[in-house]
Amino acid sequence: MRSRRMRRAALAAASVVIMAAAGCSSGDGGSDTAGQKATLDFWGWSPGYEEAVAQFNKTHPDIKVNFQKTASGSKGGYTKMLTAAKAGNAPCLAMVGYETMPSFAAAGALQDITEYAAPYKKKFAQWTWNQVSIAGQTFGAPVDSAPMALFYRKDLFAKYGIDKPPATWDEYRAAARKVHRADPDVYLGTFGNDAYNYAGLAWQAGAKWFGTKGDAWQVSLNSPANAKVAGYWQGLIDDKLLKADPSFDPSLYKDMAGGKILSDVNAVWNAPILASSVKDTSGKWAVAPMPVWDADQPAYGNDGGSATAVMKGCEHPEQATEFAMWMSTNKDSLSTLIKAAGIYPAATAGLSHPALSKPDPFYGGQKIYDVFKKETPHVDTGWQWGPTMTQTSTDLTDSLGRAGKGSAALPDLLTSVQKKTAGELKRQGLNVTTP
């Protein structure tokens, strides 16, 4: 069992778990295999990963990586990974979102690779390195971050008299009203059920969800800052100014392709997804900065970011680390991942990669990454995820769907999600405080 003493030490350091208590030391399940040939299994789902693995295998004859495509984490991938870790037959490597790293750590599913990873630390933005490091131990390589922006139809904005993309949320509301008044079947945007997209909206507003104080977790999904965000979107729902299509659902892309939904506030990695989902509208889309609360002090949200995690029991942790760091920093690998997965690299050298400066035909020849580069310095890097995000995201996804349909009010639903989250933390034996 986790000891109270260890838990206090971790929380005092604003960490998420004490991995020594979870049984994940650097030697746990593995050994120093430097110089030996190694075969590594790698589970993930993102486009481009398989190609990046093939590039690695061509240039590293002593390390073979076998990539196995799984369902995305939220659709069963994480459950499969955790089940395998519990059974002692997990892959060496796994694609794990930053938001889920604390949950994997709490479950004892990650392996400490600090001694192998340390030389690579300076290659990454500090805040992304923090996403793979817990209580002074490192468990994987950062791959990307995910600043958010406004994806919009240039031609239809012009048709409905929107002269420029809304720069603030007040302007967004005014544009939404203008469009819907002109045609009740057309909407400026959508209110989906993606918990992590909503997290990005909260992140932008400084509406923290988790924190630590003393030996207790702080859970604050219904704080005043969160209430501000929830109240804004509830107002748009109440005024019927948004279409409630489920996130990433065929119905959403049908409405976008048909000119019924004119824009989407989403992360950088949405760029290739949108392009492949509404191909017939190529050249009509553009990317603008995410609307902000205060134009004089702009702040932007982040929706995602992932790591290549080393799983507990990996027999070749040094080689697994070598591959993970290579995939995140190698120029050819980054080229593949930027093109196929729309990543915004976590590696600092990757931010000057030529692929980020290429005009995108789908977006009318726009160099869309210029938008994300300008936003990145204004993304709060102090956001903290909690160890119950699997449960929290499930409850929030359900709540967002209900709010979009008008069957319940978003502020009330957030209070319910907070209560369930606090209950889950207590079930895990952790101290909890709420506002």
C-alpha cells in the first residue's frame, strides 16, 4: 500500500504519485542491456507512428521496434495497456497522453528511466518534460504539445458578413448570433462532448482542475474561474447558437462539409483530421488564433500532448529510451509526425523544423503553424493533471453530451463531476480538498 509518509512527500513537491511506493524503480522488471540486440513492442494509435518506427528500424539494426496499432486511449487503448501491465505482459513502449500519465503512474504501470533519459532533458521545453516526470523520476519522452486555434471557413464567413475571425469570446458570441439569425439552420460552431477539448477551454481561462497543498489533492472543477467558462458556453447553448454534434463524429464533418457549421475551436493536431474529413472543401478553410477573454492580455488553451511512455517490466529500458527520444527529436521522424499527425513538437529544435513553414493547400496555402507559434508563449505551462483523469474524462464526456442536448446545465454537471472525482481520489486513499 502507498504509505501516508510517501504520499505527503510527493504532494509537497506538487507531484502526482510516489512511484517507489508503486513498485517502479529503474531496475524493476529490466536490466542494463546496453550493447545487446533488442526487440521492443510499441502500442499506439496516432497516424504517422508506424512510418516513424519504420524509419528508425532502417537506421538502428540492433534495435527492432514492432508497432501495434490500438484503439485510441479513450476508446479502449488505455484499458488494454493497463490490463497488460497488471498481467505482466505490457509492451515496452506505449503512446500515452500527458493527461493520463499520472493515472498510469498511480496504477504502477510505468517504468523509471531517469538514468537513461537525463541526457535528453535539455532537448525539450521544460513544461513538456515535466509532463513525463513525476516526483523526480522520468517515465517517457515528450512528443508534442497542442495549442488551440480557430479553424474556419473563409468563404462562408464572408457570406454571412463576418469580416474577420472573432478575436475575443465576446466577438465569437456576436458572430454566432449573426450567423444563426441569417439562417437558423447554420451555426458558427459546435458544442461537442470531448472532455479534453473542454479542458483546453478551462486551461485558457486559468480555471485549474487539480492542484496540491500539503498532503492533499485540491479538486476545483466548479471554481469561480471554471464557472465563468461553463456559464459562457451554457449561454450559447441556451440561446441555441451552437450545434451539438458529438466530437469527431461523422455527423460533425457532414455538417462542416455542407456549410452548416462554419468553424471549430480545436488543437493543432486537428488540422490533418479536418483536412481528411472534409476533402471536398479544400482551399476554403483557414486557421486563426483561438478567441481570448482579454485582448490586451491574450492567453490560449492547450488540448492534448502525448508521450512515448516506457511501461513497467520492459526488459530493455535503455533501448526503449533511445527509441522514444529519437522519435521525438529526429528530423525525419518529426517530418513524418508533423505531416501525418499534425504534431507541434515538444523538442525545442523541432520548432524550427522546415515542415512547420510549409504552405498548406487545404488551408488555402496558409502557413498554419505560424498561428500556433505565436500562441505558444501565451499558453499557461502550470496546468496540472490529476491521477483520476480516466474517471474524470468519462464523467465529463457524458456531462458535456447532456449539456449540449439541453437536458442539464453545464455548471451543475461540473459540480457533479467534481464530487465523483473527489470520491475516486478518496477511494484511492488520497486526501482531498475542494473549494
